[in-house]
Amino acid sequence: SVDAALREAKKKGRNSYFFYNEELHRWLLNKIRIENELPGALANDQLELFYQPQIRPEDGLLVGVEALVRWRHPKNGLMLPKQFIPVAEETGLIGEIGTWVLKEACSRMEAWQSAGGPKIPISVNLSFRQFRDSRLVTFIKNALDSCGLSPQYLNLEITESMMADDMEHSRNVLGEIRNLGIGISLDDFGTGYSSLSYLRNLPINRLKIDRSFISDIEKNKRDQAIVAAIVTMAENLWIEVIAEGIETKEQLATVENCRCRAIQGYYYSRPLSEAEFKRKYLFPS
Ligand code: C2E
Ligand code: MG
Ligand code: MG
Ligand code: MG
């Protein structure tokens, strides 16, 4: 066991292996703890969605919103997806979490619209396992039907890496989803190995330019050229573009210069709790 290995290493003295083991040990303990606690997170309503606005800089209009899951952990506080989504993906619990996220996002958007909020789509991230689940389309329909949200106000975000090994299957599933009237975004665009072939083969209607093209964009002419080319290409394909991870006004100006018309990033807002999102973006007084 890890404990035994750790005791063994300790006896041998504080060499570099010991430190390595100690770190591994801590990492493993944390993983086991999360594995054990995650089922309770669902059962005890500890999951929560945060909302990040998507803005058209031209006039500051709210054009969409991305739902991002958080775990309000009784001891650790607010936990980010990277702290538990990988574990959920490994253990299979991502299925239940993903279904919850879909339902929650749809019913929030329906409630906001019923209260007179803007008619904008809500984006939900899918995981690899969800995408491969043959019940996915049923889950999506259920989420929409149970709250009465019209499919045009739901957008699903997928990544290139999810398509990699089965393009044929991916195209069929996405086609079915698009036929329901739901939008599909290709998230983290440009980080995969064959981004262009995905655009060519898949029924997607929006792409999100990955943050890595943005972080240095005001200085990096290559990034500028790439972003400008993506925007032009997308325009010709009738695909919407949104730039992710805009943090500064210089980045914003540069991206606008590349004719990108929608952005998401800390420059406008971090992901917000529902209460804050409503107050600042949906029903500002
Ligand atoms: P993503 O879908 O690419 O979401 C954008 C991430 O970038 C969010 O992190 C957001 O807070 C962050 N971000 C937005 N603007 C900026 C910015 O200007 N600067 C920087 N540095 N970061 C920015 P978050 O919420 O931690 O989510 C991370 C990833 O976790 C998401 O990446 C998505 O892949 C995954 N995720 C989030 N919610 C869910 C979910 O409900 N289900 C699944 N399967 N995955 C989720
Ligand atoms: Mg996303
Ligand atoms: Mg992204
Ligand atoms: Mg990402």
C-alpha cells in the first residue's frame, strides 16, 4: 500500500525519493477523499452552477452565458472543476453530475426568461463520458422537457479531443442534437491536432477560440494572424466565433481588431453566482 511504501521510504531517510513519495501520497489521499465525498456532493445539494457572461463588445450587450460547475464543499470551500471533474470522469460519477448540470442550467434559463430576462442561450460543457453515453440525446430532451426551455436557448460545448477517435459517431450524435435545434460550440478551439477537419466534418455552429491564442495577443503578431484567420474562415462557414479568456482592454482591442464580435473573459466578468449574475447582468436596476 501507499502507507507501507511511505513508512519504508521514511526509514531509509529523507532522500529525494522520500519527498517524491510524500507528494504522491498526499495527491493520492486527496484523490481518494474526493472519490469518497463526491457522491455526497450530489445527494446533499453541494453542487452549484456559476455563470460567466458572453458579451458583444461593440455595444456591451449580453449575448450568452456559460454555466460552470462548482462544488460548495463543507470544509474546503468553493471547489473548481479541475479539482473534481477528472475524478468524476474516472469514477463514472460524471454521468450523474452532467445530467444534473444540464437540468439545472436549462431550468435556470427558463426561469430567468419567464421572469422577463433576455432571450439568450446558455452554454453547458459536456464531458467525454457524457458524449459517449448512448442516452445523451434522451438526457438532453428530458432536461429541456422538464422545464419547458426551447432548444434554441441551449448550447452544448464539446472539445476537439472528445471527437478524436470516432469521427463518424461524433458526427451522428451532433447531427441529432443540432436537428433538435440545440447549438453546438467547439470549445478550446485550436488546441487539438486537426481543428480544421472538425470544422469541415461536424455540424457545429460556434467556435470558441482558446485562451492560449489570447494571452499574449497584443504583442504576438502570429497569434493576431491566427485569430484573424479563424474569424474570417468562420464567417465564411456561417459559424459564430467567441474569444475566450480576455483579461485586459489591450487584449480586447486587439481581438476586436481581428473582427471578433463576441468575447468571454475576466475583463468583463469572472463566473458569478446566480444571485450576482442576475443582479449584474440579467436584471440590473
Ligand atoms: P472551459 O469550458 O473552457 O471554461 C472556461 C474556463 O476559463 C472557466 O474555468 C472560466 O472560469 C475560465 N476563464 C474565463 N475567463 C477567463 C479569463 O479571462 N482568464 C482566465 N485565466 N480564465 C478564464 P472553470 O470554471 O474553472 O472551468 C474549467 C473547465 O472545467 C471548463 O473549461 C470546462 O472544461 C470544465 N467544466 C466546467 N464546468 C463543467 C461542467 O459542468 N461539466 C463538465 N464536464 N466540465 C465542466
Ligand atoms: Mg466551455
Ligand atoms: Mg474553453
Ligand atoms: Mg478550457
